Amino acid sequence: MTNTTTQANAHTNFSPPAPVRGRASSQPKRWLTAIAIGALALSPVVVGADQSPAWADGTSWSAVAAAEPNQWRSVAYGNGVWVAVSDNGTNQVMRSTNNGETWTAVPEAEPNEWASVAYGNGVWVAVSVNGKTQVMRSTDNGATWTPHAAPAANRWTSVAHGNGVWVAVSSDGTTTNTVMTSTDGLTWASRTAPEANTWRSVAYGNGVWVAVSAIGTNRVMRSVDNGETWTAVVAAEDNAWFSVAYGNGVWVAVSATGTNRVMRSTDNGETWTRVLAAEANSWQSVAYGDGVWVAVSLGGTNQVMRSVDASIGTGTGTGADSGTPGIFLHITGPVGRSVAGSPVYYGADRVQVTSTYTLTLTPVGGNRPPVTMLAEGTIELNGSFSTSVRLDPLAPGSYDVQFTGTHRNGATLELTSRIVVGPGGEYMLIGDNIPIIR
């Protein structure tokens, strides 16, 4: 591997990663993990004009023409297709089969104000806040849609799929009908919510359903039985919570109002802690993918903010505000994912300039197991960089992935994560980072 040089922003420990020089132009486009030490933090991102970053890392955005100039309310991805829905226009659905580069208009099932769309198990489902039949469904990747009746004529604001079940929530109605569930998207059943709040968003993760509300005494509710029963949960602040999502063991919600417009949970939505947003904008939606959180807002100077996983240990500091230099290593799961082609993110924040680094893969067991050099190079400029490699197929067994760098004081920094590969080439275990300073 050639020497890697980057020019990283130094004003915060949560700076967007700069494109890494010296990488082949054929490098696959992926999200990149920026430098992160300790607790969750968020950085503003400028929504830019048309430009071509080396790969997608969430820091640069390109303008793309919509199929029609509608008020697009929701977008989702599934089975190689992007689908968006709007609350007005001639054709209130559009779809893309080339990673969002171009979009094609699609007629909706009914001219309702469509608010949310999601994909699951080969089916697309959208819900609306009004209309005769407030659900529409597609089984041909969003090319055609059929209408289906909701059990109550509510303002259905959000729909999601998880664990073989569809769940939707509404911003009005009574406690007995503000939630509806379905196993196929065709027939729906009303469910009882703990409070008749203005429920704005629902999501699934790690066996739990979580919904958030803009008003109410308890503005979070959760379900552990596929949406059949729900329990009220106290939010971190009484804000207008508009969106919730799950990723890598963490729940994150964003709001349009309040002092701290982000809250997070690490215990499956049972308790929540407040987090300061990058800017006091009207944050509308948040999502997670490949180690990166991204949120968007209706207004503000910077209408996008992003955060990287907060579970990256360094062994060199204890908090995101400590300003302590360090290294990071992140193996992208989850358990069950194929090892072949999965990214391993690694990098450094203000370590020793001109020092060398190595990323190795070592089988566990045997007298002298062979070591595979995944990456090596020299850290230049300000001692910071972030990048990734993709793993080749691995035989079943245990392996240690280790990233090594040099602290500014000359000490050797090591992060090691144990992975276990199953008989089908899938992750069976992704261990926590074990830090060592020598």
C-alpha cells in the first residue's frame, strides 16, 4: 500500500474526513468513519453544489433533479432501488435504479398526501396523512402501486418494517388506534398506544420498536412484541421529536425544537440522554448506515449534520472533548453479514507525523500463524487520516484484526478486535477493540 496523506480539519475531534490522496480511482464508494473518541457528537455539513468527491463519506453532496418539482417527504432504499414519495404533484412517487443519479416519475395509488415510505421483505409500503385509502403497496420495486385501507382515518406519518412486521404511527387519533401493524402490508390492525400523542416516527432495531412524538407527557414509546403492545418512555427533553433510527447498538432521535435537539439510547430505548446538535435547526429526519449517522433539517446555515460511531476505543483518551490524539479501528458488521467485501475502517487523529502504521489480519491458533498485511503506510502532514479496506473471503475460524500507530510522545498504540467467521463465511462475532499502549 502506498503512503497515505490527508489534510484533516483540526477544529474538532469530530471533523469530516478529507479525501485520502493516493487511492485508486476505482476504489468503491462507501461511507467513511471520521475521527471519534468517546461520547456521541455531531458535526455540521454544508449541502454543496454539484461536485465529485473521491467516494461518498457524507461530507460532500451533489444536486440531482427530481422527477417532478413536488414536496418530497420521504425516501428509502431496498433491493437495489430508491423510492421517494411526496404530498403533492401529478406523480407522487419517484424511483431510481442507478443509486439516485436519475429519477423516474411513477403514478401513486391515490392522490393523497403521502408522508412515509419503507421497504421490507420484497414489499414497498407508503402511508399518507389523508385520503380514502391511506396505505399503498408495491411488489415490483416501486414501479406500480395498489391502494389498501388503513384501520383508522388518521394522519399516518411514519411506517417501517422489521422482524417480518410493518408498523405505522399517526399524529392524531385515540390511544386505541394511533398505531397499526401488518404482516404483509395488505391488511392492518389497530394497536393501543400508551398516550394519544403526535407520533411522528417509528423504527425497528435489535428486537425493539421505538416511536417518538412531537407533543405529550412521555414522548417516546417502545414495543418488544412486534408492535402489539407499547410502553411509555420519558424523553430526554420535552422537544418536538420528529425522527428516530437505530444503528450499531444505539438509538438516536432528532427534534425540531429544544435546547438539545438530539437524544440517544444505548439500552434499547428504555432511557435516553440529551445530546447537543450541531446547530439549532428544525431537524426532521435521521438515519444510520455503515458507521455514519446523518440528519437533515428544514432550515439553518448547515442543513445536514453527521456523526460517526461513538463506540470506537483508542486507549489514549476518555472523552470527545479531551482533545487527546489517538487511533481508531471499526469492523463493519452486523453479525451475520458476509465477511467478503465488508469494510474495515481505520485511521488516526493528530498522532506522530511521519510515523508508520500497519493494519494486519492474524489467524488465531497454531504455533506461528501467518499474518496478512491489509494496509501499511506513513502518516504525514498533521498526523491525521481516515480510510478503509475491504476484507477478502475468509475460511471459518477466529482472527485478530490489529491496527498499530504511534502516539505523539513516541508510544506505540494498538487496537485489536477479534472476529469469528462461520461456516458460510459470515461474521459470527465482532469483538470490542482491545487497546494497548507500549
